[in-house]
Amino acid sequence: MAGGRRGLVAPQNTFLENIVRRSNDTNFVLGNAQIVDWPIVYSNDGFCKLSGYHRAEVMQKSSTCSFMYGELTDKEMSEKVRQTFENYEMNSFEILMYKKNRMPVWFFVKIAPIRNEQDKVVLFLCTFSDITAFKQPIEDDSSKGWGKFARLTRALTSSRGVLQQLAPAVHKGENVHKHSRLAEVLQLGSDILPQYKQETPKTPPHIILHYCLFKTTWDWVILILTFYTAIMVPYNVSFKTKQNNVTWLVVDSIVDVIFLVDIVLNFHTTFVGPAGEVISDPKLIRMNYGISSLFSSLKVVRLLRLGRVARKLDHYIEYGAAVLVLLVCVFGLAAHWLACIWYSIGDYEVIDEDTNSVRMDSWLFLLGETVGTPYRFNASGSGRWEGGPSKDSVYITSLYFTMTSLTSIGFGNIAPNTDGEKIFAVAMMMIGCK
């Protein structure tokens, strides 16, 4: 399941947003209940500080936190933890685990399944409390100074039921905070854990949700047009196809207008904040997209949008076939760009405008002789060199040469002869060997 790897990229769930925003004093992780071994999809700063692990280090590890087990961890207790996950139960445990620096710590762990509207468990919420101080023997040197208070504490914490009462409780009265219900949820001390409900965040009327159907479809259209730009801009520049072609001018103008509309839409589209929340404030949105978006309307700079293509396709890199297709596309695009440069070099060198002569060692001249469309001097008309191979034949041949060079095959039927061609061929071979 691809969604598990990506984590909470865009939480459309107010329950999760509230947990992320209001859990500064709680140590917790969220696990995906629909994937084998229940991988962690989110861990807050409190858990990272408590365990010593960075967030990136715990992502995709099992939410049972078995990576924190050690030689003194009770195997029977760890098995009970695993059974709790397998049975989708709510439970709590006292278990000895190890921080990243391998220091043993006693944790009081609470596990609760989170269900969606179909009563299907989709997430596990696991909270952690450090109870090492209450588990150390009274006679240890590290416990000196506790005195009677230590004995009393140890007596109280011998009962799990009493230990649960040490967690913050919700007091009834007039000064109850609005998020007290959430505090109860995070402590998992009652049956009020809400369902995992998909709820649309409240946004201003002119703001578009970044995950809505319209924006998703629009993004794919932009990605397709970005590929079109990445292919056609170098081709049109090298082969000069737009000079007398009205069709290309019209199509490119339409693409320009669509990209300008995309800039406007970006300034009215939500985005995911650093804490995983959906940002819908127009001022923050404008700051996020910034002035740099205006430069993407330029024809050549539009190629920078390929970064967005890479980010979009990154969601599918877990699939072997998707990785293979992506690599083939990248190779083809690189070969296409190099083919355009290869033709430009040949077109620049084949005819010397100053002396009005043709270079017979140029690959374009040799190609024209091979395919039966040679360059010829029009002495009775323009007095210049004309003819040569067609643009279709030239492009296919250029792409053929760059692909054979990048793959280090080199059949030799198309070979560099001039200094410029040889320098470029060397550069391609260096790229191909990486």
C-alpha cells in the first residue's frame, strides 16, 4: 500500500490536525493499521526527545517500537504488545525499552486503535510515559535523597490502576479548557476516542483545497504540459520550427496562458504546513508560493517545473514498474535534449556563412549523402547552399546517435568528425559512464 510510506502528507482529518497541534506535552506515535507490521506514519517531537531518535529514523519502523527492545525487555510483555496490535485492542503496558544510546528506560505505553466511519481500524495511537524513577529499587544509590516520598511513590505505583491516575485528568468545573476532550483522547483513559472521520477543513470561499478533485486533475494537466514543454522547447529552439509555423505558435501561446492561470490558482490553493496541518490563510499561501512563481511563466525557466513532476511521481516509487518507467522517461528526455544539441552543432558547422562553403566532414553533410538528399550549391538562383536531409530524418538520426553514445554502444555509422562534434561526443560519453 503506497500511502503507508508517504506518511501524513496531507491530513484531511480534523482529529489528526488537533493531535498534531495540541500535543506539546504528550509523547506519541501514529501507526498505519492497514499495513503489515503497522509502520509509523507520524511521531511528534515529544517522542523523539524521549527516545533519542530523529523523526526520519523512526518513520516506517513498526509502531510496536520493537526497534527499542533490548536484552532486558520482557519477551512475554513484548508479545502482549504485539497481540494488542494484531487484535486491534486498546491496552496499556509497563515495559522496559532502550533509547537510541541504549540506555534502558521503563515506559508506560498506551495503545488505542482509531476507527473510521466504516468502523475499520485505520491507525494506532500509542503514547509513552517515562516511569523509570518509579521502577528503580529504593536501595539504589541513584535513589538516595528520595526518602519516605520514594517509598510512598513505589507503593502507589505498584498498582497499574493507580499509575493510570497519575496522567492528567479532566476536571469538571467552570474553567474547563476547550481542548480538554482532546487531552482525554491523548491519555486514552476513556472510551471517547473519536472515529477517523474525513472532514473538509474550513477555508475562505476563494481558496481551493489542494487535494480536491479539480486541483488534482489540474495538477496532472500541468504535469503533462510540463513534459510537453521539456520536449518541445529544446526541439523548437534547435530546429527552428516556429519561424513559419502558425500551429506551433498558437499551441505554445495556449500553454503559456495555462501556466499563467496555474500561477493564479497556486496563490489560491491550500498547502500542508510543517506540522502536517492544512494552511488556508491567504497571506501564508502567498508567502509560501512567493514571487518566484512569477518566473515560471518564462519559456525556458518553465523547465524548472520538472521538479514538481519528480515530486508528483515520487509517490509511486515504491512500485518496481513505476521506477522502471520513470528511469526510461528520464533517459529518453536526456537523450532528446542531447539530440537537439547534437543537431545544433552540426547545423552550425555544416555551412560556413562567411566563405559560403560546406564542410564535407560534418555529420549532417555525410547523412545527406547517405540518405540521398545531399547539400547542393544553387549557382543560378540564391547563390547559396541548399538541400540536405529532412528535419525528421535529422532528428531520428540525432536521437539514435545520442542513445548509442549514452549507452556506450557506438555502432560507428554516425560518428563525430569536426572538433566541435568530438568535444560534444566526449561529454556525452562522460555522462553515459556515470
